Amino acid sequence: MSSRLRSNLWGYLFIGPFIIGFLAFTITPMLASLYFSFTEYGLFDAPKWIGFENYIKMFTEDPRYINSLKVTIIYVFAGVPLRLAFALLVAMLLNVGSRAVGWYRTLYYLPSLIGGSVAVAIMWRNIFGDDGIVNIALKSMGIDSIRWFGEPTAALWMLIFLSIWQFGSSMLIFLAGLKSIPASFYEAASVDGANFIQKFFRITLPMLSPVLLFNIIMQTISAFMTFVPAFIISKGTGGPLDGTLLYSLYLFKQGFEYFNMGYASAMAWVMLLIVAILTGIIFLTSKYWVHYESEGK
Amino acid sequence: MTKKRPQYFLYHILVGGFAVLLLYPVIWLFVSSFKESGDIFITAGSLIPNPFTLLNYAQGWEGFGGYGFGTFIKNTIVFVIWMLLGHLISCSLIAFGFARLKFVGRGFWFMIMLVTLMLPYEVVMIPQYIIFSELGWLNSLKPLVVPAFFGHPFFIFLLVQFIRTIPRELDEAATIDGANTFQIFYKVILPLIVPALATTAIFTFYWTWDNLLGPVLYLNSPEKYTVSMALNMFLSNETVSNWGAMFAMSIVTLVPVFVIFFIFQRYVVEGISTTGLKG
């Protein structure tokens, strides 16, 4: 056996599981779901080809779909920037030489650690209840209590707050990024008379931009797919008045509650398209705002 | 950083106070789990359970459908063990292949792997469900754990990055000593990637422990429920009287997460800071 053949054989032996898994659990289901998206497919009957009907119906005849898209877009575009801004702010506060920072870092990370669990979603549901601690706090500040479960916008913001609350993992990433910025940059800027805001926009933000890009992409994608909090907090309904009917939840309901498997598949492909477009936009515009050190000046 | 005393004091008031504010809901959940169910929302503003009771824990532990909460914990541990086995074995093999072996199509497959990293699960969810139901795998852990034996892109990527930092001279020395490729993997690389495997194991634990969508899709009899599924059922059956039990069992499911974190904190923090894994 030639050594080239042998090394190819070893290579495919090792990555073989990935290829088999990719074919069986990713590409085959993907093609199947693409096919289903052009069919009417219930639980008991065979898929029936209907062309683009599912896609057309989504945007013309299904107000719940349009609403879930709207709700998800608000959730993503309010939640992700706020969460990242928060993460950056806290990371900068913690990027000091104090000995207590290790402790603070741990404390701030804890919400992120447990945030994806059902337990936390249950907790969130209860602190925002009519007699919950959020309303108690609002009242003590002289603000009228809010019926978080009575009004769609309030309910959606309750979900957004939960997402912001979990800023800890981004904060850790930013903290690592901040530590890698040489102190000499700031010292030189101070000598030149730069103030805090100038230093932030001219040094911190550009130096952090690759990390920021990565975080924006990954968090936008995962925010788009958020399921657990909406499912638990609304007890699977997406209510009130579909205010928390995030895309994933509506897709799940179409597929596994109403058994419109074809329609749900079409929804999944639109979701894939949206995620791909968003990622593309972030990548393409990144050359205007991401600064890689190796580029030089 | 040199700071004057008052400034230093102010910093800790601000940063420490904010941390307490952030964790207040968790503290509230913990304290409330020791209050009498009827009192939880009447005395929601107070952090002292009066009277203090363990009744919620006793009631919650009884579970439902004839199965105690212990059963759900046991099921989840079995689920976690299978996921750990699957991810550790498959991801280390695959990562070694990508990081160390030269073969035709390596770049192509690596790129495919990175793309699947960003693929929404929803796109494969329905056909996967149909495939697994055709195989007769519904109401079992198989649809959830079998795919784990074929790698997970996040962990493969993490391990590839880690293996690339190991000097190739070690592999070459082993080859001169007569080791074949598998022996290089097993005897040289594997012992050196233990920290990255620890990160893989910890995050596999977290994601499996918290996984709700999988169990909701595939498990439908109470004797097979995982803890997240059990909590979800608690919530669906929510009546005014069993808040306390639900809070108590919520705390029970959070304890292992905290314990693992405090034991292996270093790996968690490093895993996140170096790869952007989501906690």
C-alpha cells in the first residue's frame, strides 16, 4: 500500500464518524425537509406536492406567522445589542487590578450558567407575576405595577430581560479580549491628552472588534432559535395574544401540535435563509468596522 | 491600579451591589422554596422564611404519575453519561483526524463542519423525528444520544484548536519509535488534550442537563422523563397549592450545575474565553 493511500485511509478512518453523522443526521434530513416544505404533509397521510403554496401562505394568509416573525425580530434586535453592550460595560468595570475581580467575575457569570434551564424560566415567570418581586420593586419606587402576563409587549420584554440577564458568557469573552490590549496603548493615548471616551472609541472598540464580530454572529443565530424561555414562560402557548410566540415556538407548534409538517418545514427553511442572510450581512460589513491587528496601518 | 480609598470603596459598592441585584431572583427562589406554599407571594418581599419548612422538598420529591423525582434525576444522569461517552470518544477521534492527518478533502470536510455549527436545529428537526419514529426509537433516549456518537461541531472545533498547539515533534518522535497513527492518537495526543476534554465534558453535561426540546419531542411516558421535562410537567399541572414544590425541585435541579461549576471553574472560564462557547 502506498503511503499516500495509507494516510488517506487513516484520515477518513478518524473523521469517518463525522461524515457518517453528517450524511445521516444533517444532510439527509435537510434535503427531506426541503422537499417537505413544498408539500402538504400531515401526520397520517403521505406528503402531497403543492409547490410554493406553503411559502406564499406564510406571507399572505397567516397573520400569526407575520406576528411571530415580528416578535422574534424585536427579541433579537433589542436583546442581542443590549446584552452585548451590558457585557462590554461590565467587562470594562471588571478589567481592573482588584483582587476581588475573580469573585465578581464568577458572580456575574452565574446567570449565564443557569440561564438556559427550565428552573430559571420558572423563576422568571414567578418574579414577573402580578405579586412578584419585580412589581414589588416598581411599587416601592413609586411606579405603577405592570401586568407582565396581560399585555403582549410587556411579556416580550420580560423575555428580552431574561436574555440580557445572561450577559455573563459574553462578558468573560470580552474580559479576555480586554486583557490582551497592551496597557502601553492607553498610556500613549493619555500622553497625547485623549480622554476616556476617545480611548474607548479609538482603542478599546477597534481592538475588540474581531471578538465583537464573533459574538454578534453567534448570539444573533442563537437568539433567533430561542425556544425554552418562551415555551416555559408562556406555558407553551406563546401568549398573551401571541406576544411571546417566538419563531421556534410557532414552528414547533405548527409541526408537533397542529401536525402541519410541510408548513413547519417551510418555516424552517425561511429561518435558515434569514440566519444565512444576517450572517452574510454581518460578515460583509465587517471590513468597515472590524480591525485585525495583522493588517497594519 | 492605584486608587484612593473612597474611590475604591465606591467601586465595590457599585460592582458588588449590582452583582447582588442580579442574583436576587435566584436568592429569592432559594428562600421561597423554604416558605409555606400559600405564603410565597404574600410575603414575596421578605427574604426570611417564616415559618421555615422543608415540606415543599418532601412534596416535590414525590414527583408525579407514580414516579418520584429521584427517578427523573436517575434518567437524566443516564442521559448525561451516554452523551459524555458519545462526545468524548467521537470528538477526540474526529478532531485528531482534522488536526494531524493529511488526506484528500480535509479542507472541504472541515469547512462543512464549521457550516453545520451555524445550522438551526429546526431545519433537521422534523425529518429527524420521522426517521427516528420509523426506526421505532420514539419514547427512548436513542434519538437523543445516538447522534452524539458522530461528533458535535463545537467540541470538534475546540479540540482541533487545542491539538494544534501541541508540537508535532512529539508525533514524529513516536513514529520513529515505531508507533502507528492510532498509537500516536492514543498514547501521545489523548493524554495531552485532557484539559480540552474536560471542557467538552462539562459543557456536554450542562447542555444535556438543561435540554428541554429533545425530551419534549421524544419522551412521552413519565417513567422516562428527565428533570427538565419533569419541571415542565410540574408547571403544566400548576395549581395555586404546589408552587412551593415546584420551586423546591427547581432548586434541586440547579444544585448539580452549581457544584460542577465551582469544582471545575477554571475549565469553564477558559472554555468560554477561548472559544466563545455559550454557558
